[in-house]
Amino acid sequence: MPNGFTAGNTADGEAQSAILEKARRILEEHKLDITKSWLSRLITQIDDLGALERFPTQESIRTSVELIEGLGACLADEKVLDQFEPGGHYYKQASTLGLLRQDESGNIVSLAQSLDALEDALWERLSAGMRHQDQDILKLVRILRLGLHRIMAAAAESYHVQSSAELDRLAHTDTLTSLHNRRYLDQELERHIEIYKRYRHPFALLMLDFDNLKWVNDTFGHAAGDSALQHLANLMRMNVRDVDMPCRFGGDEFMILMPETEKGAIQQVGRRIAESVSKTRFKIGRSFASLQVSFGTSSCPEDGVESEALLQEADASLYRAKEQKKDRVTREA
């Protein structure tokens, strides 16, 4: 035989082609049965009535039938596998399967289990139509595929959890100071209000604001102003407990939410931070600048049990502190 082929090679190739063609015919003839078997397995995994009512049965049938047709086409021509790559026709169809088990947890393992159910339905139908010796090969492939699927699902779930945690951190972090941002404070403030209403656990707010940041920006540039903001953020971290939540509220305003704290205690924290800032000789290039901050406070329940009232009182208290400083400077002048 030319090119090193033997009669044995030819026979093996023909046998392989016959198996592929038989598998293709099985998929084509039983694509609807495979789909129904898969959907029934999938539905039995759903234990929530609301999720069951939302299950997109018609869309699932059309999609799975078309994907099974695509798999059958791959057995006749491996080039069809290109259509399962990103941008391909079957890739777009397969992507819709990610919505079938969409739930509040966004659990990738749950999705993998759904796809395992589809594969089980395929293997069972193929196995039923094959010879005994071919069934053993299918069983081997099926077991290995199931193990690999679970490995991939576990790795993907771990990556998904880590990525989601990092995205959540970035969404709630101020990029300049690395403190929590306004969005995070708003959420935590509402949560602590609910905690107070249910369990009567008090908390307090401390609002801080630079008195002379505009002068620093105008005199030394915004880079110096950014350094001043970072300096205050570091002082805040040094003067709070692990359970406290220092945040950049916006611009040159900062806020600290302190659970289980009365107003008197949080005022002491404010004075300590303000004194630390005033004692700092802030080096800017070849020059030194003195920074000043004012602070205001509010506490729940003393100043209210709603977020708007607490924020308004903290802001009003801060304004009063600034006015008192101005009056003191005027008298000393």
C-alpha cells in the first residue's frame, strides 16, 4: 500500500468512520428525545417554584436541539468545531445555556451540573444504539469527561468567587486613599440603621473636612492636595478600631462610621485626628505647610434613626465647628 498504509490501517479507519457515522445518525434521529431527557433531569434539580416558573422551556428546546445538530455535524466534519469557537454560530447558541440556571448566587457549579445533565442524556442515547464493545469505550469516555468537568467547574467557581470579591472591593474603594467610598458608606449606614431598629445597637458618625485644602491646591498644586488627602486617610486608619469604617465621603470630606459608639467617644476620636493633623509639618517640595481639619458628629439614636437626619446633623455639626474656628481667629486678630 502507498504512503505506509496497510490493509489494517484502512480497516481501522473504516471502522472508525462507521462508528462516527452511526453516532451522527443517532444524534440526528433522537435529538428531540435527548433534549426532553436533559430538560427533565434539569427540572428535577430545581427546588424553587419561582425558578421553575421562570424556566425558559421553549428557548431551551430550540437551543439544545440546534446544538445537538451541531454536534452531529462535527462527527461528519471536524471543521464544524470552529463554529463552537467564540464568534461561531454554535458558540452563540451555547452561550444562552448560561442563562438557564441563572440564580441569585450566580453559582458556576450549578451551571456545570446542568451541562452534565445534557451530556448524560447524550451518552445514554448513544450507548443504547452502540454495540457492547463500543459501549465500554463510551463508558470510559463518559467517566473521564465527568471527572474533568468537575475539575473545571471547581476551578472556575474558585476563580469566579475571587474575581467577584475583587470587583466588589474595587466598587467600594476610593482609588486615591484606598478607603471605603461613598457607595460603601451609604450601604453600611442603612444596614446599621436596620440593626439599631431591630436590636437597639447604637452607632455614631464622624465627618472630617480640611480647612485649608483649597489653599494647598492653589499654592502647591493638586498633587500636593492629593498627598494631604492620603495623609489624612492614614491618620484615620491609625485612630480607629478594626470594626470602624473610615470612608472618603467626597472631595475633601471624610466620614467614619463607628458601631456601638456614643457621641462622646466619637468626639474624642475626632479631636485626636484633628490634633494629629495640626501637629504635622507637611513637606511639599522644599516647603512645609500646616494642615487643619474640622470635624462634626452625629449619633443614632440621639440625632435620629434615619440616614438623612444623621448625615444632616453631622454636616451641620461640622459647619458649626468651622464657624467657631473663624470666630476664634477673628477675636485673636
